[in-house]
Amino acid sequence: MDFIFIEEMRVKAWVGIYEREKTGPQTVELNLTFGVPEAAAEHDDIADTIDYAIVTARIRDELGGRHFNLIESLGEFVVNLLFEEFGAPWVKLKVAKIGVMKDVRRVGVHIQRSRTGVTVPPNA
């Protein structure tokens, strides 16, 4: 199975439980890896894969328009978007808030999910 990765994608998102986090969107950083059909490489056709430009645009649009209390919920939302809208067979996601705590660069979560019967490759 082939996979696409998107690294260090920065997005403005409404996320947090503290009052200071509810006053405006904050920057979150996403690192995504998701499975795609091998047919894309075989046929050299965008129709046979998941278009990462559309994925990034959808994530930006969705995260800019809703509020999440927890970074875990935001991450699950992104994973489910890739499953439901793009048909990804598996997804690995690292999502982090940047600079929300003194002397801490990032705070975040790693999520890995796959559809039933799909194994995430060890090198992904």
C-alpha cells in the first residue's frame, strides 16, 4: 500500500477549554500520513488517489468553522474526515497546539486509526 504524507501543516483552529483559548483561533500543526490506492502510481492519474490539495483545503475550512474542547476531538474529526470523505483506508495523525504553555513548544496528540481489516504498514 502506498501512502501520502503532509508535514507541518499549520491551521488556525478553535480549540481549548480555557477562557484564553476561546477568545480566538490558535495555530495548530498537523502531520498526516494516510493510505492511498497503488493504482495512482500505476496509472499516473489523480483520479486514482487522494488529492492532498483538496484534503488540506477541507481541513482548513472545517477547522476554521467549528470549536473543539479537546485536541483529541479535533484529531478524531480530521481522521474521520479522511475516512468518510476521502476513503482513506488508514490514517496516522499528529496534531499539536503551538506555544500554548510557557516553556513548551508544542502540546498535542498522536492518533492512528484504520478501517476494519486494514493493517497500517510499519514504515508509514
